[in-house]
Amino acid sequence: MAFYVLAIYLTRPDVKDSYLPGYINWAHEALTKDSAQFKKGVLSTLAGVFKHEQREQMMEHAHAVLRTILTIKFQPSELLIQLRNRLIFLKPRVASWRYQRGSRSLAANLQQSQPVETKAAISVNDEDEHDYDVPEEIEEVLNEILQALRDKNREVQYSAAKGIGRLTSHLSKNFADQVIESIMELFSLWDLAWHGGCLALAELG
């Protein structure tokens, strides 16, 4: 609970300019020196900060935070995966190739005299599909999250699957295909990897 309150406080309009940069600088040192239990609190607060603060405001800190969490000697955990999901290198867009549902209300469907047409997805040849570049940092984050799908902890696997689903929904079709290929490779490994692969595919569905 303390980390949630601190994250909300640090992202207040009248506080963030004065205290947020200092906290992030302190967090870098804490994550490289302090105990694993203390790191969990720091990671939880950072995850909350990246969740509640505006993307444009956090971009200047995102690169440094990513470098730190990719290099610290820390076992995979739900908190670490959540933080990686919060790293905001991707633009706030939804890929045009994603399936668009029609009406999700059974009652509404039954009341209409004609079948409800499913919304057609925008062509994947849209201009933004070609021009959209995936930052190198996203490749690193995806690689770490894909590795977490093999973790023996079910909570870690579930968090990783949620992260993959969220990130992939913002990627181009070609890059999303590569992510799916990586997930399918998990089914050639042991049963823990199968479970993580199934969770990831479910999030993509």
C-alpha cells in the first residue's frame, strides 16, 4: 500500500517537478545496492509512477530505468515484469491489423432484424503500418518477457503473458508475427514453457 501512495504523491502536478527526478535517481542506486525485499518496494513504486504519469513526461526517464532493471541481478518477479510493461517506448496506438469485434451484446443482436456485421479491420497496408518503427528498447523488453514465460512461478508467467499481449497490440503486423513465432517455440520445451505459451496466446486472442 505504501508504494501506491508514494507513486500517486510523486506524480501530483504540484510535486512531480520537484521530487520525481530525485526519486528516480535514488531508485537507480537502491536497485543496484539494497536487498531483494527492498528492491521490490522500489520497483513497485516505479511501476506505479510509470502507470499514472503521462507518457511524454516519463520518456526522459524511461531509457535510464530500462538500463538499470535489465542489468541488476534480480530474479524474475511479477513486479519486475509489471515495470517493464510500463516502459512507454511505444506510441499510444492500436495496430490496424487487430480483429475488430462487432456488437458484444446478445440482447442487442437478437433485437435487430438483420445480422450485425463485424467491423472490418483497416488494411494492414496503411501508411502508419509501413512507417512505424519499433524502438530497440522494445525488442529488449520483449525478449526479457518471453523468457519470463518459462518461469516456474505462475504469477510471473501470467504477468509476462499480459505484457506480451499489451505490447504486441501496438506493434506492426510483421513484428507481431515474429512475437507469435517466438511464443510457438515454447511448445518445443518443457511443460512450464507450454503453460506460459498458452497464456500468451490467450492474451493475443
